[in-house]
Amino acid sequence: MKLSLYFYSTLAIIILASCTSREIPQKSQSDSGQLTQPHLKVVTLADKSKIAMGQTIYVPVYSHIYYENQKEVLYLSATLSIRNTDLSNPIIITSVRYYNTEGKLIKQYLERPVELSPLASMDFIVERTDTSGGSGANFIVEWIAEKDVSKPVVEAVMISAASNQGISFVSPGRIIKNHGNRSP
């Protein structure tokens, strides 16, 4: 049993180590704020009365977690994933903001709203070496739609791997406000 657990742990580390930034897109925006994912389209918001629905979503993120009674810290990378679950209609992501433990805005990821096609997704990365968020960091994601749509899935995945040990977990988003002319 121990041998097979060791084998699978080692295999997982090898697979993670073999992934490169060429194989997995790492950012939805360049440092200048320009989109780098071809399936996303920058849009201009027109008449707010055309907004049928939307939400503000809070997503907890952890740049590190404690162990050994807060004597040791494990640093984590985080991926915020926004997934349009509607089969037919796009949604518009109007804002993605990253805050630290004290509630201070660290980074605004979008300069302008972007349209997310049906069943498309977009990711935002907080690298393991970026500890500016702290253990109580969070994202605030805002989206709208001009039609009634199924609600998107918004969640963060945190991961850390070293030697033959690794940890990963998911943090789901929580709706803190509804927007639009009709309740989602």
C-alpha cells in the first residue's frame, strides 16, 4: 500500500513538473492589462436598463496556510476560474479585483469588461511567490447578462507541491449581491 501511494505521489509530481507555461496558458491578461485569451472579447457596456441579471461574487483565496500551530507557513499558488455555464448566451465579466487580508485592493485584473462566450471560461493566476494577499485574500468578481442565463461557476483552486508532498483545495465563490432588472 505504501509503495503504490509513493508511486502515485511521485507520478503526480512528475506530471506537474512536466507542465510548462507553453502548454497551459498562465494569464488572461498581460501585465499591461491586454487580454491574451483569444476566446474573450472586450465589450463596451451600453444601456444599463438592458441588464437582465448579474452578481457580485466573493471568492476566498489563500496565498499561504499555516501548519504546526502557526509555526510554519506553506505558500500556495491560486487560480481564479470563471466559467460561463449557459449553453446559449454569453455573460459579461465587468470586474475582477484582488484584495488582501486587510481588505486593501491589491490588483484590478480587468481594465474593461469582457464577454465570456457560452460554456467558455477564463482564469486569473496569483503566483506562489506573490504573498501580498495573505491568508485572508479574496477576489471580488462582477458579471452581468442581457438575458436570463444560468449562473456562472466562480471558484479558486489553491495548490502547492514540493518534493513528494502536495496540497490542493477549492474555494467556491459566494454571491454577495444580485444585479439587474430581474432577480437571478
